[in-house]
Amino acid sequence: MSGVRVLGGEVERGDEVLTPDALEFVAGLHRSFAPAHAALMRRRAQRRTLGFLPETRAVREGDWRVAEAPEPLRDRRVEITGPTERKMTINALNSGARVWLADLEDANTPHWHNVVSGQVNLRDAARGTIGFTSPEGKRYALRDDVERPAIVVRPRGWHLPERHLEVDGAPAVGALVDFGLHFFHNASLGRPYYYLPKMESHLEARLWNDVFTAAQQRLGVPHGTIRATVLIETIPAAFEMEEILHELRDHASGLNAGRWDYLFSVIKYFRDAGPDAVLPDRDSITMTAPFMRAYTELLVRTCHKRGAFAIGGMAAFIPNRRDPEVTGNALAKVRADKTREAGDGFDGSWVAHPDLVPVCREIFDGVLGERPNQLDVLRPEVSVTAGQLLDFASTGGAATRAGLESAVDVGVRYLMSWLGGNGAAAIHNLMEDAATAEISRSQLWQWVHNDVVLDDGTPVTADLVREVLAGVREKLEGDHLDPAVELFEQVALADEFVDFLTLPAYERIG
């Protein structure tokens, strides 16, 4: 394999996925598309005024639809998300959900072991041969009495490299490694379905479409076999929903309201835009906030206008069987959230735990009845303006001491888990991924740099954040505590805002 170097260590059964032909396939994608990818990443650095693009008006006003959905993706009323760790893979496949989002991105620390073993597990899952025995001797296997969900793989975002695999002396594009290895080994089985994260423009969707077209041609797979659902989880992408679907229309399946990353993107994009763009505590920003409501309503209308599915946001709660009161209160919130989504016309929604699958399914069953989806709910009454998407001042709420302390506590806890190799962390009865830490640290950066005063009159300063951080360090213990604290301070308080905390975090892992 000329020009291809694997720099990571050995991983059990890694030779089954890191075959010469598979690596050459990934290298071919990298060579073809790395220049365009680099240009798009440079474009991201050019901050621009947000609005609906005048140059793509014809797309928004045109008469077109995405390709008809294949049978496994026509009913998506419950989707469960989670990393590709072996036991969690089996639990997801046994959950009764219609779709499993197999997460190689925000719920996965990109240790080389995780990258490769995730592909091994996906390969076994696609063939129905996956099993696992825990160190305690507990056996996990696929159930015969449950219909298995469609597997939809989420590769890494465009911004992340894969330094353990070099092509012609340069780190491979992480997204192309994840997609390329999975597609090469599983496309022949059918159902090569993907979730595409963190795009910021329709031009990035065009790149994905070009990758899909080339990959299918190179393996002799019919054009349009790949189907992709795009997470609308950045504020620039919210203004280009129709254009993104149009670029991917032969391969598009739908859009997802990735609410936590969307909130992070809003904070990041407007971090230095002044007081009107400063948001309150994370916990007080609900999906009924005007700017979040505008985002989700536009997403449903856009999807159904174009024949694509609208998938709702995450229910991250983890039921606590030892505390019925906590569980009861949380389930009430989950029900209210899913009821709102089903009533708004979403075709399905996300949960993070198998125990929430029946809750979500019950609510969508009640709205859907015998129908597989709500594509017929066109929402013609919805008309969203740029001003509504950017109306942060109407959010309400406040910056509080409890919110600041929670941001530091949760951010450090998550980074401890991430650095240890677990990107899906159970924290305070919630299943958290990288978006949690991103919101925490970006919000503190915004508060410090905009001279925010807490509701008790305390100014938010770097010294205050460091004081709280020191308190968190004293009360926590465990592996990776010191590097997690150092990393959190770096990304929350650096003079120059770090675009993604996973970039400096990646430099700290093997």
C-alpha cells in the first residue's frame, strides 16, 4: 500500500477491517477529496453575517424532492443512540427501537482502539453475529424475539483528523476513515446508512455527496444506495436546510434537530457579539425558547416539503431504579418533550437509554396510528424569518451561580470520561456526550468575555471560574482528573476561543 501508514497499535481483530484493500479504498477517498475538504475548513474560519442565501433562492423556490426512502428507513418513530462499544451495540440492537444511531463521533473517544474495534463491532452487527461475555461472565447476545433496528452510522465531523492513519505523509480525514472503512466492509449487505454531523454549509453537503458518488462507483454499488440523515446542529446550517437536502437529494433521508450541538454552535458563533447574544444557564434554555422553536418548526416544514424525514432531539435521561421520584419527574419531562415533537410533525425522535424506547414509541404510536411517518404533515402555516432564528434576547432566564458551578462540574466529569476512552458518560442521571462539555466551556467563555453578572450580583471573571474549578478538583477523584481540569481551563478561559475542545483533547490521548 504505497503511501499508507497505520501508526496506531494492534487492536484485537483489527486485521479484519484494516485489510490492504480497505486501507487503499480509504486512501483513495482521501486523495480525491482532501484538497476540497481543506478548502472548506478554511472557509469555516471566515465568519460571515448569517441569513438565507440570495444566491440559492432558486433552490428554495424550486420544485424538487429527495429520493424515496428505502423500506428500512420509512418508519423511524424511535431511534436509540450510542457508541459502538460491543455491549452497548448489543443492547441497542435488542432495544426495540426502529433505528440505532451507531455513534463514531460525539459519543466516542477516538482512541485508535475505539476507532478500529467500533468497525469490528459494526461488521459483526451487520451480519447478526455479534456477542459479548463480560469479565464477570455475563453473556450478551442478540434476541430473536425483537426486530432489529436499521443501523445508521455517524462518522466523525469534517473538522477531526485521524492521526493514527497517514496517507502520503498527512493524517487522514477522520470522517473519511470512519465512512470508508464501514462502507467498504458492509456496502455489499445493503443498508449503507449514515448520519452526517456538524456541517456548516450546503457546500460541505456537496462534498459528502461527491464522496458517496465516488464510493459507490468504486465498489460497483448502484447510485443512491447510500442514504444520509443530516444533523442540523450548527447555526449556519439552519439557514441552509433546503440547500443541504438539495445537494444530497439522491442520497438524502432526512434532517435531525441536534439540539445540544446547535446550542453550542449558537454560543460559539455569537460568543463576542455583545449582551443581546448572551444566553442564560443551559438548563433554562428549553425547546420552547423562541429561537429554538423557530429552528425546529423550520426543520419540520423543510423536510416534509421535500419528502425527507424530520427527526427530533435527544432524550438523554437515564432511569434510576433506586430513586423512583427522580425517575418519575424525568419521565414526565421526556413525555412532554416527545409529545411536543410528535404534535409538531416530527417523524420520530431520539432516546439514549433502552428504557426510554417504550415511552417514545407510545407517544409516536398515538399520533401516527398505522402510518409509518408524518410526511403528509406539511406545516404550510410555518414561516420562519432570519430574525426569529437569531432572537436570542427573548430566551429569558439568567446566569446563576448554580449554573456556573454545574457547567464546571459536568464539563470536568465529562472530560475525565472522554480522556479515559468513554465518550458516552453517565453524569447526574443523564447520558452526556461531547456537546455537553462544549456548551459548558463555551458558555463560561462567553460570560467571562461579555462581563456577565450572575443573578446574585457576582461578576463572572476568569478568577471566579478558576476558583470554582479548584473546588471541583478537590471534590472529585479518579483517573485523568488533573488533565481534565487543565484541559477545561484551557478551552474555557483561553484568550482565543478554541473551535472544538476535542481537537486539543485529541492531542492528549494515545
